Amino acid sequence: MLVRIIGGHGGVAPGFRATSYLIDGKLLIDAGSVASGILIDEQVLIDHILISHAHLDHISDLAFISDNCFGLKAKPFQVYSNQKVKDAIKTHLMNDVIWPDFSKLPNEQRPTMSFNVIVPEKELQLAEYKIIPVTVNHPLGGMGFIVEKKNTSVLFTQDTGPTDRIWEMAHAIKNLKAIFTEVSFPNNLQDVARISQHHTPASMKEEIKKMPGDIPIFLGHLKPNFQTILYKEIEEINSDGRITLLGSDDTSYVF
Ligand SMILES: [Zn+2]
Ligand SMILES: [Zn+2]
């Protein structure tokens, strides 16, 4: 399984792209930078898009990828999220005011983008991928995803504060090869992290105790303005070298 971090940050600035992880060039998790971060020729090849939650840094490029690929795809992009997130995207983003509703364009029979509702802990089979969505601790029922292909599983929490259920499930996965989760704010902003349901290095240090051991951990969603201090504070909890920070966008990992 090839995981390409198109964008791995919790914000946007020159050199920092918002969250979009692309698996094998076909399955996308979150649409924060997919339109600006890869070629349109590559965007057209994406079949399925999992959306963790409705914050703008995870959905903004649904708008632009629809526009870029309009008329170029044989089949619509299939977008998957929980009901609340689907409703939010259709009400607030693709509402024919902020942006056209590409689920009706060029027509409702053959649209550019189709929206599908998925249910936490109900398994989903998309081509060769078995996916289990799991609710985490983030607004609007934010979800993480456990993605399995052949004998390899990779866990993605996406945005979350301290959470439990996805780690309980992780312990039961025998072929888990990597954990992608987040750290957004430095330790002196622990209150901000708690209120906004995100992690600091200090809260991540506690969170790691809930995870299955010896699995590599990749931390993304660093806020661009705190990149330097987050590097320093993560180093302090990474004595065993288990953590990789997603500090640079457009990096790839094979599992
Ligand atoms: Zn985010
Ligand atoms: Zn968020």
C-alpha cells in the first residue's frame, strides 16, 4: 500500500498544504489539498474519497477537484462520509451559492461527484480495500479509517483529541503496519487543543500508551505557524524513534 501525503498540515501557507492522503493513486482520504497538490491527470484517476469530517482544511478541494475534472471522468468521484458531514458539504459548500453542486452536473444521472453515507464500524468494501470507519473525538462525528488491502492494514485517525474506541479496535488488527494520527498545537496551547479536540505533544505522549506497541506512528496536521516548536516538543517524546513527523508535504510511504 502506497500512502502519498499530498498535504499533511492543519492549515495552509506557502510550503504547507492541508490534509489529503492518497492511497495507491486511487483512494483519497480527505480533500484539503488534492486539487492544488497533484496534477489534474492524477486527480482524474481517483475513484473514491473518504471524508473524515467537514472542517474546511479537509473538504475545500472537493470544490476544485470537481471543477478540474469536469467532463474528464468516465465515472463520478464517489465521496463517503457520515450523514452530518454530507449534509454540511451540500448545505454550506456545494450549495449553488458558494460553489456549484457538482452532484447534479452535468446532470443528475451522470454527475461529476456522488455523495454516499457511511456508518461508523460498518465495514465498507471499495475495490480491493476493506475500510472500517470509526468515530473519534472531533466535531460533527469526525471519523478515522482502518484501511486493509491484502495482508496490510493502516490506521488513520485524522483530526482528533484523546479518544479510545479506535485504539481498542487497533489492538485486534494483526496486520497493522502504521498509524497516522495528529498533533496540532504546542504544549503551551493545551487548552486550545482540548477545546478544539486536537492533540499537543504532551497529550500525544499519553495517547500513545493506548496504541498497540511497536507500530510506527506518523503525526500530521501540524499547524504551520507552530511547526518549529512542534518539532522540538515531539523530539522530546520520541526517544525510541517510533514517531515520524509529516513536516514535508508530498512524501510517500510504502507498507
Ligand atoms: Zn483539520
Ligand atoms: Zn478538524
